[in-house]
Amino acid sequence: MHPHIKRETERDGGKGRGGTRKKKIGSSGSIFSNAPSTTPSTTSTANPYQFPRRHHAPTMTLTRTRTVKSEDDATKPVSTATRGGATTAMRLIVPLQGLVQGSGGLVLGSVIPCALFYFLQLYLKRNRSGPTTPPPTPPPAGASSELHRVQSRSIISPRGSTGPAHVSSRANSIAKQSDGPYFVGLGRVSEDPYDETSNPDGFVQLGLEENRLSLDLIQDWLAENAKESIIGRDISGIATYQSFDGLMELKVAVARFMSQVMENSVFFDPSCIILTAGATPAMEMLSFCLADSGNAFLVPSPYCPDLDRDIKWRTGVEMIPVPCRSADNFNISITALDRAFTQAKKRGLKVRGVVISNPSNPTGNLLSREILYSLLDFATEKNIHIISNEMLVGSTYESKEFVSIAEIIDSEDFDRNRVHIVYSLSQDLSLPSFKVGVIYSFNVNVLSASRKLARFSSISIPTQFLLISMLSDTIFIQKLIKMSRERIHRMREKFIAGLMQLGISCPKSNGGFYCWADMSRLIRSYSEKGEIELWDKLLNVAKVNITPGSSCHCVEPGWFSCCFTMLTESDIPVVMERLSKVVETCKSHS
């Protein structure tokens, strides 16, 4: 049993400056407060910290009062609770000290309570609600004013950065993709383009799908009609908002032009047309409407390298190349399509459609009626869609007939809801920078969704009015179509003749801007690696950019795509002279 201890301590420093401190320890088994100080109106007593009753533990009470004198000698009480919780800490520590000392540990009874007191003070100091320093006084009038950061703003946006700025995983996946030879070559030419007069040592561009053979005809028409086509109209129709999916007047003109280019073999309904800012948005919008992310399209290869980005980047739709062989002149095989469909199904991929190009890009083949019928039967059997890219129809030549898939579904009892056509004025009018693409579909849901999605890729109203005037000029359009086809055919014949003198052959084609050249005998190893080595020599030694077949998903190494409509007739000897240097080097090595 513990001895009874009673201790009192009193200190008085004078009237208004004294303080009373009293401790009482008893054995009654309870803790209680001392009586309040007798100093009138100048003291405040904090409530004691109370522990549960214990029969054998010593009890203790603590009352601490302190008075201070202000500058005007007024006595004011100061509660220890305002000092970061020290009073609360002492009420906790002193009973603990008594408990530990009661167990017989003098050292532990001193060290442990002090440590607990220190950490409790630190905790209360960090978590107290009120500010520790008074707010800064405002600067005197007339002093130079500076902008200061508001405390709340500094908390919301701290100066220190915790890491790099976050971007979406979609953006990261695109940004980190490395460019293949096709895009590398385009970049090299853009940095140092060839010009017969100003830069004769620059890179010659044969990798970009662009028709420059009829630019003089377009320039002459614009010089005579452009001003009246735009300025001559009411400003309210040009400067105000219009329908996102294109003016109906332009849709009527485009439908008429498409029929005219196809020699009036098919009629196009303007109400089924959606106009977009180029063929790329048109292809992307159709992919968005027909397939979900993770679904797939079957695409006969070789095909245009741009198609991978046009379809996959933002929609997440996969592309499954279906190889076409040189033994079949790279024509579409229904057997190969069916095999690819079955393999995709085994891999867990849902195939939603087939994407075709007519004329084929880059081989220049035209799809026959028999192939189109077989494709429609295949799509009906598999319950999938067909997207037919027909934007090179104005570049057909020779006598072979061009057949649009729209003509087939008009003449036969096929489901129109699964057939969609993509067209563009960029190639047939030699106006790629005008960015005018066309979606033609009978599917009501596709048309409804595309009209709403067109807000992201609408054509400028001045451009639409200019094209309305151009397409309405029937005499000029007839002349343009006729002369463009003649020039394309003539340029192709001259370009192929130059390649043949170098020992490079090209299969026969009937449309498009490309020559699909066989350079397999010039590569060291019959592989994609050997093909890329040859491409590198052509680009860096001959300074001629052409597209390797591997960029078009061609499975046979050594095929290259050359866009001859980027040249003038005077450029052909320059190109052949540069190519001859690489050809001779490859022959000597072999």
C-alpha cells in the first residue's frame, strides 16, 4: 500500500503579478480538481483530465494558473490550453509518471513521460487550427505594390511539381509509335524537296499520293472564277454557321460529278451523302459507326500505308491484312478472305467488315463485276459490312470498264444497309488541300450518326461555295476529266518505259497514280530486311523517295510503289539517272 503524501506549494509575486500552483495527491482512489483561485476576475482554471477509477493506483490533480501583466499594467489570465495543448499534455503525463514510478522505475518514470510529452507537443503543434503568426500588416499608402500569392491559391497549386504532366494512354501510345519507312521518306522530302530550278539536288518525291498533272487547268479556272464564286455571294451565307455535314447544294453537285466521272453508270442520291474534311475523316467516321474498339476489318493487301492510322488510331479498330499474291496479279481472293475470317474468329476477334479499294491502291487493279458479286455474297454470309474506297475512279484509263459497287446493289437484290462508299475530290480535281471527302451510305443509322460526327470535320463554307461553282461548270468538268485521264496514262507509259530500261518491270494496271514496281532482283536477301536496305539506298544515295512494299503489308519482298503523277515529263530522265546509280551498285554486288 502506497504512503499518503500531501504536498502544497504556493508562490506569490505581488499583486497582479503572482500565480498559484497547487498539487494534491491523495489515496481516495479518485482524481479531482482543486478549488479555483481566489484572485478575482484574473484567473482561469482548465478542466482536469480524468482517468477511470483504479483501486490500487495513486491519484493526482493538477491546477495551473498563470497571470501576466500587459503593457498597461492590466492583469490578464493566460490559459495554458492556448499554448499548443501543453496543459492537456501535462494532465496526461503526470498521472503516467505516477503510475510508472509506482512500479519502481525511477529512470523509466522520467524518460518515457518526457518522450511522450515531446511527441504529443509535436502532434498538437502540427494539427492546431489557428495560425501561429499574426497576419501581415498592409503596406503603407504610396509604397510600391507587388503581387503576392494568396494563401489558398498556393495550397491549391504548390510551386513544387510532384511529377510530369499526365497525358492519356491513347496519346502516349500514338506519340511513342515510331514512323516506318513510308513516313520517314515523306519527312525527308519535306525537309529538302527537289525543284528543277531552285533545288536540283533535293529529294524527289514518289511516295505521296497526289496528282499534279492537272494543276494548270485548275489554276486557270480559279483565276477567272474564284473571286466571283465567293465574294459574289451574300455575306450572311458565307460568314454564318451552316450545316456540319455539308450544304445540300454542294451535295447535289458532288452526286452529279460522281455520276459523270463514272460515265453515268450509276445515280447517286444527294440525301445519302455526308461531306467531311477529306477522305481520312470519312474513313474514320465509318469505322466508328460500324465497329467497336477491339473489333477488326479485313483488308486485302497490299494497301495504302495511311489506312492503318486512318482507321485504327482513334477508333481502336484492328486491321487484318489479307495477302494477295503476284501469281494472281494481286487480285482479291475470296478464299483468302474466308480463311482470314476464320482465323480471326479463333483468336477471339469480331470481324465487322471488309475494306476494299477500287481502283486498288497501290497496284492499280480494277475490281471486276464477278469479284464484286463474290464480295457481296461473302459479306451477306458473314453478316458484315463492305467499305469501298472509290476515290481514284477519275484516274482510270485504257479500255477496261470501271464498275462501282453502288451499281451492283442497284441492279441486284442485295442488302444496301451493309454497303458504304468513300470518295474524295482531292485526286480527281487535283485539290488535296481543299479537304473534301464523301460518305455515301443507305444505312439510316450510319447517316444519322455521321451527320452528328461531322461537327469534328466540317468543310469551310467558302470552300463549299467555290466547289459548287466549279462543279456546276459542266464544260470545264468534262474537259478536266478527259485531259486528266490522258495525262495520267501518258505519264505512266513514259515512267514505265524508263524503269524497263533499268531492268525493272511493272505489272499491267488500269487506274491510280502508282506504278507497282518489282525490284526483287536488286535486294541482297529475299526478305523484308533486304527490301529495307534497298529502300535506304534509294532514299539516301539516289535521293528518290519511294514506298517499300512492306509498308503496304505486301508479303512478297522487293515490291515498291512509285507515284508518277508527282512528276513532270522533264523530271523523268532525272529520276532514271539517279535510280541507275543504285541499280548498277546492286548488280555489281550480286
